[in-house]
Amino acid sequence: MVFSDWIKPGGVLRRLAKRLFQVVVTLFGLLILTFVIGRVMPIDPVLAIVGQDADQSTYQQVYQQLGLDKPLYVQFFIYFNSLMHGDLGNALLTGRPVVDDIIRVFPATIELATMAIIVGAGLGVPLGVLAAARRGKWADYVVRFISLAGYSTPIFWVGMMGLLVFYAWLNWVGGAGRVDMAYDGLVENRTGLLLVDSLLAGEWDVFRSALNHLVLPATILGFHSLAYISRMTRSFMLAQLSQEYIITARVKGLSEFRVVWAHAFRNILVQLLTVVALAYGSLLEGAVLIETVFSWPGFGSYLTGSLLLGDMNAVMGCVLLVGLIFVTLNLLSDMLYQIFDPRTNA
């Protein structure tokens, strides 16, 4: 492929430039929206710093230090300039830079969400295919019931019941937190992923304890993503199984397993990639209730605490990160589309 093919309309570089422009516009719009909402919210960040008992002179001094006496557009450009230099400000909750706080808490959420999506996609996809292949039979009704239960059951209630049954009564899993108190701080923090760090350090007791604490919240979180993924998989498969090429394959005498998995399922991979990617993004930013129930020191707990305190520096940093995650996942989905479906390159 010559360079002229890359830059021509529809070429690789043109498509890449278009995608990057869309990413920049999306993130900039998200930044403006989040900044404006943060400034008009009925939360006073000055009071969160100085306290309710501060005198007027102290209040005015901090008010001016934060730049709140300037016009809104000036405040935005000051914040945008700091953002371009990698400075998201300091968090009121911890007194440290927001970037450092996010780097500290985000690996715990990545660990939880990754295990949850493994459970959700690993079980949801086969169950969705089974329900479509056995449409109208008992297997279909069972999968649809599981999906309905996952959608309708409050996740915080499932989390509390899980702790009560599997931790308090049966003692099968670990309780709150990421690891038992006896092992807390024994492993050097290299990646922030406790399972990985304990393996690198050769601390198998810490690894078992961390895995024991991770199983229950990840399974409950994965159960909710399973409901969504299985339902979407069933819908995609039903659309494919009604196509003429499936009838032709069956007439030719192909086994039902090969018809379902080698032909119908192969043609829904492109759609499933987007579904799983967006489900993973939702788990990364939507695990607030599970992190609260299980005292999981992750991103969701940090964002909730910052929002309740009125710490808009931390809130805006977290919102931008969530936006960046979803934009990145969408870009990856588009790239995988072009790999699995060559028609998108036309």
C-alpha cells in the first residue's frame, strides 16, 4: 500500500485523524459540561476547606485563592491550562494531588471490574447462545429468568445478602476490604493490583487472601453484567439463526453445534465486542454500591466521598477519566470491528 492510498478519502490516516478529532471534541465538551455543573452546584468548596466556623476574612482569602472571584470563563481557562500541564489540582479529602489519588485507588477498581467482566462475559455469552439455540424451551426460560433477576435485583441488597450468607454464616469467602488485616501492607505496591503484586512478591498467603476477598464482590458485579450480556447475545443470535444461510447450512447436514458456533456466533462477534467493551466501562465507573458494601477502596468510593464533600477538583478528574475510558473503549471497538468485519474498511 503506497502513501497516497493512506491519505486519500477513506484511507487509514484520514479515518484515524477523523477518530482523533472526534475524541478531542468529545473530551473537550465533557470538560466544559463538567466544569459548568461543578460551578453551579449548591455546594460551597470554600466551606469544605475552612469549615463552618471560619470568619469572613478567612473565607474571602480562600475564596480568592481558589479563583472563585473571577468570571466563569477565566476560571475555566485557568483550569484548562493546569490540565494541559497534567495538574488536576489537590483533593480536599486527602490534601494530595488528584492525579496521585486516582493512581492510588483506580487499580483496585480495575481488579474488581476485570474479574467481574470475566464472570459476566464468560457465563453471559454461552448462556445467551444457549437460550437462542433452545428458543421456547426450558433452557431459554431459565436464562431469561436469570437475566431478569440480574436486572431487577438491587445490587446493594445482593451484596449484603452475599456477605451475610457466604461470609458470616458459611465463612466461604473473605469479608470487607481487599485482604485480611493480618496481610495488609505485607506486599510492596508495584502495580496496585493486589493479586499481581502478591504473585510478583511470591506471597501466596496474601494472594489467596486477596482472591478470597475478591470472589464475592466480583461475582455479584459480574452477575449484573451477565444479565445484560446474555440478553444482548440472545437477541443477536436470534437474528442470525433466522437468516437463510443458517437454513442452508442445516439442509446441507451440518451439526447443530457447528451451525450455531461456527456460523451464527461468528457473525455476531463484531456486535458482542462493543457490548462487552461498554459493559466493562460501566463496571469501572458503576461499581460504587458494591465498593461501598464491601468497603472496597476503589475509584467509586473515592468519587462518592469527593462528591459528598464538594471536592470538585477530584470529581472533575474522575469524570474526565470515566469519559476517557468510554471513548477509548469505543475506539478499540471500532478498531476490532475493522479486524473482524472487513466490510467496514470499504
